[in-house]
Amino acid sequence: MSDSAISSKRKSKRPILIILLVLVTLAACAAGGYAWWMLHNQSAAPGAEQVKKEVPPAPPIFLALDTFTVNLQTADNNPDRVLYIGLTLRLSDEKNRATLSEYLPEVRSRLLMLLSRQKSADLVSENGKQQLIAEIKQVLSPPFVKGQPNLLINDVLFTAFILR
């Protein structure tokens, strides 16, 4: 065989080798990319998310107030109607509870003023009680001292409610 025949056989094998090397390289890159993608997506697996979401909620923060006894307004201004009411406030955080405890005399004063303005006919119905809850939240949310933020009261709970 002549040199030209051998070199022509080598030249015909070179494109096949180049194509094979390119295919092997692409397959290796694809396998590496898939492995990297699987490792990074394991943290988003359904089991991992459920573990993060099952953190127990923070315990509720309550502030129980002493009971109030107030005379109510009637249609004929007869002060024989009395409301005996116990309240517990559900608060958003410990800071609000500390503020309300610190200003407890003013809290009680605001509530007494609000309760004494109520009409007995309004407090008999469920809607009247819901309206009273909204008014209590509204009267207690303004700050007690200028410059303080508004207080956040999540809920008002009745622990006693006697209307006579």
C-alpha cells in the first residue's frame, strides 16, 4: 500500500472520531447538568416543604381586664339598666400587652366612657355585640402618648355579659 492510500484511510476515519468525541462530550455534559438540577431541586421536594410549614403557631397573647359594671342609657333616660361585662383582649404581640398594662387606668377609663354611652336595646342582639367589639377595638387602638404607634387588638372576647 502506498502512503497516499494509508493517509486517505486515516482522513476518512477522522470525521467519525470527531463526531463520536462530540457526542460523548455532550452526553457527559447532559448527565452532569441533570445531576446538578436534581441536587438543587431536592430542597423544593414536597416532603421538605411540609416540614418547614409545620412550625407550631405562636401562643396567643391575652390581656384579661377586670369586669365593668355600668349604667346604660335607655330611651326614657331611666338609669335602671345595668351592664356587667368582663373583657379579655387578644393582642398581636407582647409589646402591645406591655403598653396596655402600663396604661391600664387609661384603658379602663376609655372603656367605661364607651360602655356608659351604650343603649340597652342595642346590646340585646348579636349585631349589637359585634358592633360593641368593633367600637372597643376603635377606642383602644389610638396611642396613649403622642408619638407611639397605634395598638393592634386582634379580638375582643366577652368573659361575662349580663344585661339587667
